[in-house]
Amino acid sequence: MINIALFGPPGVGKGTQSKYLLEKYGLIYISTGDMLRKEISEQTEIGSKVKDIIDAGGLVDDEYIVKLIKDVIKTNKDCNGFLFDGFPRTYVQAYILDGLLQKMHTKLTCMIKLEAPNEVLRQRLLDRASKQNRVDDTVEVIRVRLEEYDKKTTPVASYYNEKGICYPVDGIGSIEGVSARVEERVEESIKKTLLNVVVYGYPGAGKGTQCKRLAKHFNLVYISIGRILLEEIEKESELGKRANEYIRNGVLVPDEIVIQIIEDRIRVNPNARGFVFKGFPRTIIQTYIMESFMKRMHSSISAIVNLNTSSLNCVKRLYDRGKTSDGRSYDEDLDFVIKRVKEYERKTLPVLEEYRKQYNIIDIDGTQDRDKITELMLAGVDKAYRRN
């Protein structure tokens, strides 16, 4: 998802730029001000409780704001993302928003901080008051609102600045000029977001080939637990010796070995744009390990690809590969090949089905031409990345 918080003092032009961003990125608009005014006009329970606070230029209690935002998020789980206008307004609300988005396995892409001098803002608000007859834009209320902004809202910018996702934008100038500057900042932030892809499929489905192409196209680090273990076995390293017995018997290596492999790859690639995980996580337990890795990187899974092939087709592919120069020694053993396929069905297919409840899986017919598979995969991942 592309999640943007549009930030700035009253009168800086957030409403105008919101319309541009909504159309440009296909986002769901969440304006706390609009929602609260709607509650007041409809004389709801929340509306009656917040009316006096808003008329005086104060900030509404977090419990009311969170309830309204949570309802919108819950009913739009499959959208391209959200545009938050007027939220978060306090340091506490910044933490609240992070928590709400984390539950959706996403995060804030950027905070766009529109800026303008106070004298310009006062005049804009007074002009708006005369044209729109808004009772919340009197001279005294404007003074209170600007003071509240400086006192409570400015620290929010510091919170996101520490995360490296706060982008100041000059709010003075033509609407088109400001929009161009805003878009430039949003695109810059999207490119900084880690792209993490998990690729599933039966043994022999062609994951290795497609993962390499995916990593090359997006400039990602490719992590294949199986390939790394084979390299370690060939080097006769201590890790390889520990893993060899499990691989020869066609069973999954212990999670402690898997964790060590992934930690090493992440550690030696601190500036990676993202990672491609081939067949990991393979068990339900490993999904929790993956979640931990993502949190440590302040990231999340961007896309999950599933190469659809029948188990019979994959058994044939592996057994045939064993007779070629590209084959591995264990591919020649039909019983071993079948055992690997059964192990995938028993432990990994349930993981894929569990992820279907949380993500829009990119399902691709794995029996197609390799280049066609690559084309579909790259398009699907790019779309998912921009949504996450």
C-alpha cells in the first residue's frame, strides 16, 4: 500500500493537494476534520461530544479519532492505500497510526509536510471564512489553531523525520507547482521502501529461475535456503555438515540453521533494496520467524508469488532433470523426489493458504513459457509493491 500522511498547518492547502494525490495514486481519503464535521452535522453521539471542542479550535480526544479511522480502514483492506489528512496531529497519534497500519501488514510510506509562513496562512483562512461562511475560521480560532499546531503537531514531524520519511514541501506557489513538488517527494519515498518477495511452488516448479530473474530486475538480494545449504555442503563447512544429514533424508533443516542463514544474508547486505525469498517461510512456525525479520528491518512482505503446477508435473520435471547435467544427485532417486513433494504438501501448502487470508497472492500458471511467467511475475510484483 501507498500510505501518505499529508501534514501542515491550517490553511496551507492540504485539501487541494489531497484531491491531487487521491486521483494520482488511487487512495482512500481519510480526513479527520471532514469525518468529525459529518458526525456533528448528523448529530451522532460522537458529534455531540466533539462539537464544542472543534468550535473552540481544540484537538478532539484520540479515542473518537481512532474509532472513525479504524472503521474506514477495516472496510477498505484491499485498497491501494490511504491518504491521511489531519492525522496524526500529535506524537501519541503517530504511534497509534503505526499500530493501526502494522495490523494490516503495512506502514506509512511518507509524511508530506506542506509549509507556509503564518501571515500567509492567516490571510488564507480569513479569505476562506468569508467565502465559505465557516464558523471555525474566526480571527481568535485561527490564532488558537495555529498555536495548537506549533505546540502539539510539530513534534510529529520530528517523529517521522527520525524514521527518514518526513518530506518538507514548499506550499507557496501555483497549485500545479506545489502538486509537482509533492509528487516528486512521494515517488522518492516509494523508491526507498524495501521490496520483499516470497516465491512459492512445488519442488521443480521453476522457482529458482524466476527468483533469479526477479532479483536481477528489481536489484534485490536472492535468498534460497536450499541453494545456500548446498554451497555450504560443497565447502564442507560446519554449517554444511550439520545440514547435510537433513537434506539427504529429504526433510527440512532445523529453524536455527535457517535463521542463521537469513541473518547472515541480511547482515552482509545492509544497503539492499529488498530480498527475494525462495520457499521461505516453509512452515507455520517459520511465518513467525519471517515476521520478526521484517520488523527488525522496519519492513514487511511486499508480494507473494505462487507458481501453480501439479505435483505429478513437478515429480516428472525433477526426475527428468536428474538425468541431465543440470540435475542434482538426489533428483535421480524417484522415491526421494516424491518425498520432497509430499513434504511440501504437508508443511508448506498450509502456509500458503494461511497467507491467502492476509495477502493478495500472485498466482501464476507455472506450466507456461518461462519468459511469459517472468513477464506476469514482474508485473504482479511491481503492482503489489506500489500497493504495499
